[in-house]
Amino acid sequence: MTNPTPGPTYTVQANNSAGGYATCFNGDCNGAPITGVSTGTYPISATALSGYVFNQWTGNTAGIANVASANTSITISGNTNI
């Protein structure tokens, strides 16, 4: 028997703004790159601070299910910066 070859992994970075923060992969992104992310679909959410409202996801948004929704999902198939 041989071990299966692992698939590729990628780096994902969600940049927080002054008006709120992003939560991805069930944890606070803190604006730091998350490495070793496998291809797949993952939940993401944005939380606006008091006095702010969420507008839309920006950056590499091609894999985001709904860029206008604060609570959505992202399909990762390469390095991503949102």
C-alpha cells in the first residue's frame, strides 16, 4: 500500500478594516495569512463594529458565494487575499 499524495495547499489572507473584522475557517483571521489551506469551500463572515455597516467583500472575490453578504462561504482553489 502507498499513501495517497496530498493535494495542494494555499495561503489565505483576510484583511481587517478599521470598521470591523473578518472571521474565517471558524476563527478570527486577525489580518494574518493562514497557510496550509486545502482546496475546498469554507465559511467566512464579517462583523461590523458599532457605528459601521458591512458593505461587501473586496479583493480576490471570485470564490465568494455572495460578495454582498457578511455571512457567506468562499471556495479556495489558489492563494487568496480578501
